[in-house]
Amino acid sequence: MSKMKQLANMGQAVWLDFIRRSFLKQGELKALVEQGLRGVTSNPSIFEKAIAGSDDYDEALEKLASEGKSAMEIYEALAIEDIRNAADDLRPVYDESEGRDGFVSLEVSPDLAHETEETIAQAKRLYETVDRPNVMIKVPSTSAGIPAIAELIGSGVNVNVTLIFSLANYKEVAEAYIRGLQQLDKNGPTVAGGHGVDRVASVASFFVSRVDAAVDKALEEVGNTELQGKIAVANAKLAYRDFGDIFSGGDWDPLAAKGARVQRVLWASTSTKNPSYPDTLYVDELIGPETVNTLPPNTLDLFNDHGVVEFKLNKGVDEAEEYVRKLAEAGVDFDKITDDLQAAGVESFAKSFQQMIDSVAKKKTVFKPVS
């Protein structure tokens, strides 16, 4: 049995953090699905590398350019075709799991990260345009994104909430999901193809390795090496503890009684940045039920080769709290670090997105529209 299937049996889904047209056309995604892969995520950086860094899309781009499409329209058409094809490859997983898994994610424009109404409008449009029940629309967990998340869930749209770094932000996201479910339960879905309260799905993408990269640098500045490499996993374990608290009792039980599904925590940014740390650190240490781990291809290969399948998320939680407490005692402002990481994440995705649009526009000039 593959390690991905072993994880699935423990309640953790492995998603691939990668998409590219040749990868889909050559059947590589289907092959991974047969091995136990249960989802796909994309982001502006992934599409920028795929579209700008390959000739996979040139034929389709030429056709769209000849029709007089703008660079933005061309990007959307290319991305939506990939997302639809990936969703179709994952549809057997979606059907077999009764809608609990088998998702593919498409992100709203990062330029809208601080615009609530524009995010809602674009997310609904993308959801309806892709027209697949197993598509998730990615929305950042910024202050403007939180109300958008509640509104989108409330309208029946599957949502992947991204760029979560802190426990406080994670709680905001989970609470927005519950508010959205309450709205959905009251009014029903309001978008074409929208899901009901017993079918709509969401994940909360909690970023990991970037936390260690930033905290380790801050610890080095204050001369503390004891805590290096420990905070990202500790932060994730505390988030998983909070997940268990939020999705039990209180406002959750009435929704669960109507078939609502928990908003799984998704571990993102799971490739190890520091070569002195184990290369599967952020996979091995974050295994537990009702979670997702989204892995780039290289990390997936490494885990399949020598990763360790063991439920560890509920172990060492008291120790995790101690690490975070010691971090504050060492003079490191963890709240500022996580806030800065989210801001940097939004900026990075926006930069990649613009680079991709610029690349499409440059390629577009090669082709002349039909007069």
C-alpha cells in the first residue's frame, strides 16, 4: 500500500501543490490519483512558472490571442481549462468520498487581497465559470478576506482559505466558516452549482516552513539556537488543538447534526527550506485525522521514499506551548512575524501574478489578432 493511501486510512489527505498542462495531458495526475493522491492546489506562483516557464500553453495562447483576448482573459482561459481537467481527473475521488475530498483549487487575483466585495464577486464568477462541483476557490485570510469567506460559504461555494500563519487568524477563519454555514443553512445556496450545508467544503491553509525560516532568523539575531527549527511544528500542533476545540460543541454541533463537515486544516508551505532539517520534517510531524497536507512534487517524492507514517499531531502539545512561551521570553515578537509573513505572502503572489500577466502579454504580441 502506498504511503498516500496509508495516510488516507489515517484520515489525512495528500494534495499536490502543482499544476501544468503537460502534466495533465500525459496522465501524470491520473497516475498519482491511482497511487492515493486526493487533491490539487494551485497559486499564482505555480501558474506563473507553468505558463511563463514552458511552451505548454503556446498553441492555446496563440488561438486566444488571434481572437483578440486581453492578457488577463487569456490567463483565465488557460487556468480554467487546467483546473477543469484536473477536477475531472479527481472526480472519482470526489464521488467515492461523497464530496469529502478530490478537490482542485483556483485562487482569486491576489490584487484583491484587501478588497472584500471584489473578492466575493470574482470568487463567485470563477466558481460558476469552472462549473465543477469539486473546485475550491482560494481566498486569503486577510482582514478583507474574512467576511468574504463567510459570504462565499454562505452562498454554497467551496473555499480554500490561504496564507494563515497565526493561531488568532486561524480562529477568525474557522469562525467565518461557521458563520457561513449558518447563513447557508438559513438561505440555501445562491450561486449556480452551489452546495448545501451538508456538502459545501472548505480547508484552512496553515503555512508551516516559512514560519521556521522567519523565526530562525529572529532567533539568530537574539543569540538563541535552542528554539530554532521547533516553532513551525509547534505552531501547527497548537492550531490542530484549536481545530478540535472549535469543531466540537457550541455553535458547531447544530450544524454537524445537519451534516455539515468540519473545515479541515491544510498544511501548506511544507517543503523544508533549511537543508540541516529533515527533508520530510513538515510531513512526518503533521500527520493526523481530518487534515490535508499539500506537497510540491519534490517533497512528495521524498516522503514516498523515506517519510514516516505515524499520527504525531496530538503529541507534544504541552511542549509546543512551552516553545512558543520561550520564544516570547527570548524577545521574539511572534505576532509581528506572522503578520509580516502574511503581508509578504500576498505581495509575493501579487508579484508572480503580474509577472505571469506580463509574460502572457509579451507572448501575445507575437500573434496578430484576426482583423
